[in-house]
Amino acid sequence: MNRKRSLVRRTAVVAASGVAAVALAACGGSDDTGSAGHGGHQATDSASAVASAPASQGQHNAADVAFAKGMIPHHRQAVEMADLAPGRARSAEVKKLAAEIRKAQAPEIEKLSGWLTSWGETMPAEDAMDHSMHGSMEGMDGMMSAEDMTALGNASGKAFDTAFMEMMIKHHEGAVEMARTEQSDGVHAQARKMAADIIASQSAEIEQMKKLLGTG
């Protein structure tokens, strides 16, 4: 009986030791796992940081930058043309159209400028004519030359109305093409939305001007 009790005690001690060893191993394993898990979290966090890097930069790409840098001087010239209308246009429709162009495009210049600033990009030169002198790009986006702008500024009455609409149609067509490029290549959500608005509004204005000219 004593021997049996002794055997039971011995077995209990061994079992207890085994449990302790397992517990220690578990603790050690837990530490290792925690360490590995922490490292895993770090790796995941690093991956997340890399993945979210574009988001922290405003989710823009080179096409968005090109769109903003091209559209700012383009809009500036349209506003400059529109500013000539109140004192030179004869047609009430042309004066109204010019006012609408200015109302739409002046705020867009501010938005585009804000995006470039937030992206750490340089602003286009204030002189709109710089935009039309880019070598092989001249005339490709509907920009008027310095001579065109001088001629428009010297016109008045019906001659101004005709010149203004003919020039603005070309100008708008260039803007629509730029906007389509932004929609196909850009990633910045707000820039793409602006591009969609430009396509819709300026396409409608092109049709309106063609009808007023009798060519639509």
C-alpha cells in the first residue's frame, strides 16, 4: 500500500514536471510567436504604408499633373477672351456665353492651382502665351496665338462676335481633348471629375456657338 502511494506520488510529480515544462515551452513559444507575430504586424504595417503612399500624396500621377499644368493657362486664355466681350460684343447671346465661360473657368483655375501646390509642383507662368509656344504642341490644344488675341482685341460688333465664337470653338475643342486624355490616363478623382464636367459643358457650348454662327 505504501509502495503504491509512493508510486502515485512519484507519478504525480513527474506529471507536474511535465506540465510545468509544457507551460514553460508554451510561454517561450508564446514569446517567440508574439515576437514573430509582432514582426509580421510590422511587415504588414510596412506593406500597408507602401500601399497607402499614393493616397497620402493625393492619389495623382503624371497625367494629372500634365492636365493641371496644361488646363491652367488654357483656362486663363479663355477668361482673357471672355473679358473682352462686355465692351466689344454686339450679340447678347455672345455676352451671356462669355460671362458663363468666365464664371465656370475662373474657379477651376483656383482648384487646379491648389492641386499643383498640394502636389509640390510648380505653377505655369502667368503669361498664357507661354502655353501656345511649346514647339510642336502649338495649336494642338486650341490655344490662340498672340496675333489671334491681338486681332480679337481690335475687333468689335458683329466682327468680334464671329471671331470670338470661331476662336472659342477651337479653344473648347482643345480643352475637351485634354479632358479626355485626363479621363483615360489620370487617377486623381477630383481632376477626373473636373475633366468630365469640362467635356460636358464645353461640348454643349461648342454646339451652341455653331448654331449661333449658322454652322451647327
